[in-house]
Amino acid sequence: MSDPDESLARIEGPWTHRAVHAGGTRFHVVEAGKGPLVLLLHGFPQFWWSWRNQLVSLPAAGYHTVAVDLRGYGASDKPPRGYDLRTLAADATGLIRALGETGAIVVGHDWGGLLAWTMAAMDPKTVLRLVPVAAPHPLRLRSALLTEPFGQLKANRYALGFQLPLLPERRLTANEGAMVGRMLDQWSGPGWPEEDVAKTYRDAFRIPNVAHCALEYHRWFARSQLRPDGLRYARTMRAAINAPTLQLHGALDGHMLPRTAQGSSRYVVAPYRWRLIEGAGHFPHEERPEEFDAELIGWLADPEPDR
């Protein structure tokens, strides 16, 4: 069976697809609605489609909602380098400006959440409000990996195998992406994903070069910890987060532990709210979309979110 191509990422729905160029890179974006800009950043091992529910609920609530395929994913460009969080943050801030705005509400899941935290520290004027989903502050994650060998490090042990060359890419795409399906199943709560949802993600991960690019995110994060670029990044991330922040997390998330994410509040000096989504694992926006949307839209409607 031949590999899927990028057309697979252009799933039809009550939204429009277009290409937007930012910083010399072409990004595939999906948008709906009018109003304040909400930028949705997906995680691993997914693509823009993980926000399909929010691409309906947020426009209905009065927001211009844009979900993007991150660098290396879906129908966006897949350059050979640029998978560090600094570059990825510059991608996203450039995308906000290319969409004609100076700032946006930024909602990021998993790697998209790490990226959202990075944007808020590096270019705070572009992040009007911050919503990390299943994503601790990068320095909190780094600390937990070092100090909790039987906690967060054990939960992320799969990523150690991603440091090998070539073999992880082959494993992820073998048997029509079966390993991607297993990760979705293991990281989620009961009853998700449905078979057709898992197949969509398995197929999208088999688009040429996606598996390699996605693994480059993990490789940079691990290998940069003691390198000059990683140390510079860590210093940057000590900056206080001044954007009002809603941190959402699945109560059953065994991949990114709730206690790891909960320690992120120390980096936020703006109003901060923590909410657990009961019954959800690592993908609360897909597993429990009604509860997730109620928390998100209710918080966005609050002109003075609580501390």
C-alpha cells in the first residue's frame, strides 16, 4: 500500500483551508469564524484535525479560530531543520502577524502547549491569553524528568527510544502506523479513540517525512539539555509569564502527569486558573469536548479571570 500524501490533511468540514507563509515557511491552516483570533497548536502524534470540535464551538462563541499544522506535520512544509522550541515559537508568532493580527489567544496541546509557553516567554505581546493543555511549563517538565525517575521520566520512557536514528521512524510508520494507534490508546482515558479517529491519525503520520520531523522535536528537547542552545533556551524560559493563563489537564493523563503540569503555576505572575477534566486522559479536548469547551469558552468570556 502506498503512503498517503498531504491531501489527506485537507479534511472537509465547516471550515476553510489555506496556506499562509511565515518566516519563509509555508503553513497549512484551517480557519472558521470571525472575532478575536484564537490560534490552536496541536501535539504529537497528531495534526490540526485534533481541534475539529473547537473549530465549531469557538466560532459559534464569536472567535476567529485558526488551527495549524505545525512545522513538519500534515500539509505544512517539512524543512530539514528548525525543530527547536525557539524556532517553532518564531513560526507561530510569525503566523499570527501573517494572519493580520499583533496578538492572539494561544491554545496548545502537548508539544503545541510547550510551544505556547515558549511564545509567552519569548514574545509576550503576541500572547494575549495562554491555554496550555496537557502541557507543563518546559522548565517544570525538565525538572520532573530529572527528579522523578519513577514518575514523569517513567511515563516518558518511550521518548528515549526516539533518540536513535532511522529506526524509530520505521517503527512509527510500520503496519499502517499501528504504533501511533497504540500510543493514542495507551495515553487516553477509557473509550477513546474510536477506530476511524485512530485510523485518521495513523494515516496522517505516514505522510512522507512527517514521522522524521515529529521525532526531531523530541530529539532536540533531549539532546539540547546540556548544549549551549538548550541552556540559552532555559534562561529565556525563566521569564515570568504575564498572560492570563488557563491550564487544562486530563485527570487520567498517565503520559503527562497532572502533578507535573500543576507545578507550572510558579512561572505565571498573571491571573492563573488550573482545571482538571474528569474522565479524560492526555487528549481532553477530544475525549471530553463538551467539558473542555465549557471550561475554555467560559474562561475566555471572563474579562478578569481569577488568580
